[in-house]
Amino acid sequence: MGKSEARQSALRSLPSVDALLQRVQGAAGLKGIPRARVVRAVREVLVGERGRLLEGVRRAGAVSPLDADALARRVVAEASRAGAFSLAPVVNATGVVLHTNLGRALLSPLALERLRRVGSAYSNLELDLKTKERGSRYAHVDGLLRRLTGAEASLVVNNNAAAVLLALESLARGKEVIVSRGELIEIGGEFRIPDIMRRSGAILREVGTTNRTHLKDYADAIGPETALLLKVHTSNYRVLGFTAQVPTRDLVELGRSRGVPVMEDLGSGCFVDLRPYGFPYEPTVQEAVAAGLDLVSFSGDKLLGGPQAGIVVGKAELVERLRKNPLNRALRIDKLTLAGLEATLYAYEAGNAVETIPTLRMLTERLAAVRRRARRLLRRLSPSAAAALGAALVEGRAQVGGGSLPLVELPTVALALGTAERPAQRFDEALRNGEPPVIGRIADDRLLLDCRTVLNSDVPALADALSRLVE
Ligand SMILES: *Cc1c(COP(=O)(O)O)cnc(C)c1O
């Protein structure tokens, strides 16, 4: 047979698009995958196979075509590879409670319920029901924020980075903002105070040194061009040893005496004093407001435990300037976030935040409860699976994450995996690519599945995923 005939014959063996589609119809692996994606996969598989056949004939004069079942399996694998949805739940077994890459705070049941209710119906988002006039979307959380923080006014935007940008643009465009050198931080994810400052059009006036800044440094720097004194929480790092920062109250007093507003970017912004749960002292939002700061900004999805948002509270006149800034329209918060945020704030007012907000519950959960969950996970493995995994419970340290309380280490219990024959790296990769994906951390050649961040409801699926590793 000549090459041209061999080519013809090889290509004739390829099924048509329709025939291959027909063959994969109803395949279990394609449940929930849109037909358009399956058609694309069929085309891709056929193009690939066609190329392989032609290449085979060119090189060897002949080639054996794949049978239709093999092609169908390829289509199913290709079309379902990424699952029906790209953004999907994972099991956080890293022990980092506020993990930015894993979506930070989980929403409370009430927040989820409000999201569903508000998202599935029309709402009074911007309608004042009493007067039938246009209302303000911010009104739905403004009362709560004022009552909880003691501030005169509030504004909520897309995230805290946006809140800082908006405040600087509104108050200090073309003017100077004084910041301590010890607080010129990078949070990660492109948030650097000097960069945000430049973007806002404000001029950075650095004072003090990396480790020590005194009130006099601020006082000497204030001039006719000064628009704001900015204090920034050093969130994810600490300068230890020979250090000095200016207490908020002193800075506030200086600002007041010189007629310059004082703002603090609190970063995480917590409403509850976590000291009774063994955490070090961190000023709460209420305390920051009570110290007299003119503006305080913080995130919605860090220690607050709500949806992504940036919250600004403070003096009414300044908040009004932020609200009226046209930039605010571009940073504005959507109705689903508002619904989730209102429910989150409601829990603080109702006094059940620590019990109902997942972030706070995980941070304050007793070691004994974490250990019980770890034991339950281990008990769900058959003895032979546990042995093959090299599974053992180990005590360790979990982290708060999200740039919050960087020095705090939470006692925790992890399930450690890995044996000489079956290295931890392989388990790690298989779990990450499984369903549901499981994200752990590797330490000393063991894969640690930290149970502080594993949800009770994750335990059955996690145990199944572990059993499948050694089946
Ligand atoms: C996290 C953080 C930010 C950024 O907050 P987002 O809500 O992630 O935009 C800004 N400033 C400080 C001090 C932070 O810790």
C-alpha cells in the first residue's frame, strides 16, 4: 500500500464529530459539563488523533488507529478535566485560618442565608421604602457600623486597599501624607503603602526610622502642605527589640492641635477582644475610634470574618468627602457583599459572633476539640489504609494568616502522612488534584493535614480522599 493510500485508509478510520459525540452521550464523567465544551473536546481529540495518524504514516508507512472507545475516553477526560466549574471549594488543611489564596474568611450560615435571599429577589438596595425616594446602599450597614464602633459615620467599598486609596485621593491628592518609616509596609498581592500613595496622587512624607519613630518626628514634618497623618498597622511583620512607635492617642492629639486629620489603616480590624482566648492584645476597631482617630479603615474578610470589603469609619465630615468622591463609584460594594456584611455585623450586635462566624470559631476553638476532629478523621481510615499512609496524629502550630496577628501560633493537631515507600510529596500532589482538592503543608518530609482549619463537614470526604490514595 502506497503512502497516499495508507493515509486515506488511516483517516477513514476516524469517526465523525457526530459519531463520537453520540458515543460519549450520557457518560457519567460528563455530568454537568455543557454540551459546547464536549463538542470542543471531541474536535480537539479528533484533530489530535488525525495528526497522530498522519505522522505515523509519514514515519513508518502505516499506523494503527485508536478504537472508538479509546477516543471516547479521551473526550470524557478532556471535557471533564477542569470540572464543571473553575472556582470551587477546597479542604483547607494548611492550618492558616485566614488564607488569602484560599479565599480568607468563610461566611456564617446567616450571611449565606441573607446572600441567597437578597440575591434571588429584588431588594430595597437603593430605595427608601418610607419615602419611595432614592436611598443609599450604605444605609443598610451604616447603623450597625456606627453602633458597633461608636463612630459618627461609615462607608464600605470593595476592599481595604480601595478604602485606603479612596481616603488618600479624597483628602490628600497633591498634598503630603506623613507616615512612619516603620509602617511603609507591603502586605503582599501588590499592596504597598508607597505605591498606593503614588496612585492616589498624595505625596509621601516619611518620618522616623525603621525601628523608632517619635512624636517629634511627626511634629517637625507638619507644614502647610500636610493633609493627613497616616498610621498603618504593620499587619504581617513586627519590628522587635529597640523599637518605638507613637501611641495613637498622642498622634491624635498632635493632629488636633495642628489641624491635621489622623487616619489609621488597621488592616484586619477586629471587633472582639481576643485576649480571653489566649491572644495577645490588639486594639479593636471600637478602641481605635475611641482614641479619637478621624478615620479608621479595615478589611471585611480578615478577622471580622465577613465578605471581602473595605470599611471606613470616622468623622462624618471626612467620610462624606470619601463618599462624594467620583472614585467611590468605581470602588463601590455590590448588593451580595452588603447582604453578607450586614449579616456578619448583625452577629456582633446579637452577641454570638464567636460562635457563629467561622473565622472566630476556628481561632478560638479549644485544642481538645481540634484533637477530637483529628481523631475522628483517623478513625475513619481502615487500619490497613492508615498503615499504608503512615498516618499519625501530631501536635503543632497553626497560624491566623491574612496578615493578622503574625506572631500568634495556635496550638493544633494535624494528621501526618508519608512513608519511605510513599513520600509525602506524592500524597500532597494527589490530594491537591483530587475531588475535593485538599491543601496541606509539608514539613520534615511529612504531609501535615492541620485539623484546626478542616471543617467538621469536610471530615467524611477527606477520609474518603485519603483512603483512595492507597487503594
Ligand atoms: C490586608 C491589609 C490591607 C489590604 O486589605 P484588603 O481588604 O485585602 O484590600 C491593607 N492594609 C493593611 C494594614 C492590611 O493588613
